[in-house]
Amino acid sequence: MSDTLSPEPKGAAAGDADEPAKPLRIGLAGLGTVGCGLIDLINRNGDLIARRAGRRFAVSAVSARNRHQRRDVDVSPYPWRDNPLDIADPADVDVVVELIGGADGPALAIARAALSRGLPLVTANKALIAHHGAELATLAESTGTSLHFEAGVAGGIPIVKTLKEGLAANRIDGFKGILNGTANFILTLMEETGSTFEAALAKAQEEGYAEADPSFDIDGVDAAHKTAILTSLAFGVAPDMGQLPVEGIRAVSHVDIRYARELGYRIKLLGLARMTEAGLDQRVQACLIPTDATLAKVGGVSNAIQIHGNFAGPTLVEGLGAGAGPTASAVAADLIDVARGQGGSTFSQPAKDFANVAMLAAEARRGAFYVRLRVTDRTGVMAQVATAMRDGEVSMERMIQGTPEADGSVHMIITTHETSEAQMQTVIDRFKALDTVLEEPCVLRIEHS
Ligand SMILES: NC(=O)c1ccc[n+]([C@@H]2O[C@H](COP(=O)([O-])OP(=O)(O)OC[C@H]3O[C@@H](n4cnc5c(N)ncnc54)[C@H](OP(=O)(O)O)[C@@H]3O)[C@@H](O)[C@H]2O)c1
């Protein structure tokens, strides 16, 4: 249903205050979930958008892989381009929207074509921005146009605008976020039902939350793309996937989720970055967080990001990180910026001013840890484990022992006080050398703050 109040916007875009403003001509490459969601949104909220943007949105060219594909919306009214690169033609369009996906291939070619011809680009493609954001921002600046990617990070949540606009005057001390709805759905289901990782993944696939190949979600790659972009916005550095340690959730078992709960924690896949005296600490990792922490309460497919600004203090944004509606909402918000003539620097500041910040070396990263060992159930093992920790100079916070299994093994769970990753690794190596330790230890970070 379309909203009804529809006075024609008048103004600057028409060049005459009495003339209706010229519509914003949109070239749309990609007609899948998000592309069709965007067309649906423009159709249903067109009047409201025109009032707020000062101009109507008019889709003036579309392209996808297969013209004859059945789609969620009728795309027959829009001029079709067989080659998606032909979308980037200033004669037909005022802005290019790239919703194909992938870091390279047609998405990158379209982005380069649009920006080099001075056309603003709006994209939901985090892989593209995480891998080529610096190059594309430089290109946009060189041709005097703009690059927008609100939908690329946490779907419908306006986190890019929060960092670029609302918190623009703050030094950002750090952020951490649940940035992948699929991984969060799996971890939430494992906690709520006690199901195994494999069963929870199968359920996520059945519900349409996980792809047939779920590796980008469960191996942390998707969260890493978003983390690299947020790090750039927050700390004024170029997005750099090469400097971002990434771990997913494959190694998290339902056993860890149960013991974490017993210890007062939930396990979440976090993307985080914080500035330390020794450098920028950024990573994607499955972490234990206290059950009463704000992010611990974010369940299912939701996303949430906590940011700390030096004047604003803590800010939390939460919402739906994916899906046709939320993602189209973010794409359309960027298009409204374009319609209003609001560009600004791609990453809060010009790409030429990206800071050269040292990354915190892996050995220097500090924190508390959760370790689960499967050990032979016999006397003296606890003493062996305690000795390995003492010799490695890692201080134990708690130790709990599970119920012995039928095969004569037992789980031993240890949490540590703050230590360095290097020291923790030394202790893990000592554990592995013990003949009573029966399998690869599970080691997870604990994030208290
Ligand atoms: N889905 C979400 O919830 C979501 C959330 C946030 C961000 N995003 C991002 O939004 C972008 C689009 O995602 P999506 O879920 O809409 O993807 P999708 O449903 O797979 O749609 C991709 C579209 O791109 C077209 N396409 C693929 N390869 C092409 C090629 N070589 N040449 C021309 N067109 C090609 C496809 O054409 P055909 O339809 O003809 O096959 C399809 O219309 C991605 O960057 C994704 O990461 C998605």
C-alpha cells in the first residue's frame, strides 16, 4: 500500500522553485533479495521518500544475470540492461546502486565505472568495501562524487551514520558487536535447546538464515568484512582485511555453551576493535561475555553494536542485520542522502588522511580465557594442569570438573585472570604435551567489558 499525502516536491534539483524537483534516476544492478526489496520499498514508500528527500525516486535502468528469472516484484516497467556495466551511464542515471555482491567481479567493475564517471554509488556489499574501500573512496574523491554503504554493515541498523554523523565529534575508544545474524541464531539455538552445532546449523539452513555454503557466516568472514569497515570509520584507518584476525564458531560445541552458562557467561561471535597503548586491537572471535552484559541479551538473528565515544559515552544500536526489508531500508536511506546532495567523505574523513596506526601484535593481546580440556579421569590430573599453568605464569580464576564420561574421560574447565595471548599459548602447549589430555583444548576469550 502506498502512502497517500503526495505534494510534488519542489526545489533546487529542478533549478526553479516553482518547478517540481527532478526525480533521482536510479540505476539498479542486482535484482535479488535486496534489489527486489528496494523496488518494493520505493513503490510503497515513494510519496514519503519524495517529501523527505525533496525529490521522487525513479528506477531508470535495471540489470541482473538472468532477465527471465521470476522475481519477488514486477521489474518489467524498468528499462533492462543486459550488461550490468551499462547501468553506469550518466545519460540515464544519477546514481548507481550495486546489489550484486562479491568483492570482485561485476560488483567491483560497476563500482569503478560509476565512480570514475562521477556517479554516486550506493552499495550493500561489505565484501567490496572491506577489500576495496580505500581505492573506491579515493576514486570517489578524485571525481568529486560519493560512495555510500550503510546497508553493508548490520543491514537495517544505521551504524555507519551513527559513526559518521551522530558520533562524528567523538574520539572512539572502541566498539564491539554481534554482526552476523546467522552465527547468532546458531549460538542462541544451541543455548536455548542444547542442540549440537551441526543440528543448529541445519535448522538455520531450514529457516533460510544460512546459505547452502554457510562458511562466510560461521567462519567469521562476513563479520570480519563488517568489522574492517567499522574499524575504518571509528579509527580513521583504511579497511584492511589482511590485519584482522578472524575465528568463527565451528569450534564452539554445545558442551562449551553449557559450561559457559554454568560460569555465568554466554558465547557470542563478536567483531571488535579498541585502541590500546600498544596499538589497535581488532578481531573477530567467539567470546564468552557475562550473561548480564547488554550484548549477551541479543538473541536470534538480531545484530547489535556497542560503541564508546570519549564524550558521548556508551551507545548501543540494535536491530535486524539482514533481510529484504531492513537492508533495502538502509540502501534507501543512502539514496535519500544522495537526493539531498549529502555526500561527505566515505569513511568519515578523506581517504588521503587515513591514519597509519600500528596493529596490536598477537602476542601482545591481553585478556582472560576459558579453556576446556578433555582429560583422563584419574587422580593427579588436576595437579598436572595446575602445574602447567603455574609454570606458564597464567593465573587460574576458576576450575570446574564435569561428570565423568563412560569412556573414562572427564571435562575440566578453567577460566583465567588477564594474561597475554603468548603466555596462554605456552600453557596450552604444556597441556597438549600431557598424556592425560585427550584432545585439542578448546580455548575461548572472555570479554568482560
Ligand atoms: N540479503 C541480505 O539480507 C543482505 C543483507 C546485507 C547486505 N547484503 C548484500 O547485498 C548484496 C546483494 O545481496 P542479495 O541477498 O540481494 O543477493 P542475491 O539475492 O543473491 O541477488 C544477487 C543479484 O545479483 C545478480 N547477479 C549475480 N551475479 C551477477 C552477474 N555476474 N552479473 C549480473 N548480475 C548478477 C543476480 O541476478 P539473477 O537474479 O538474475 O540471478 C541477483 O539478481 C550483497 O552484497 C550482500 O552481501 C545482503
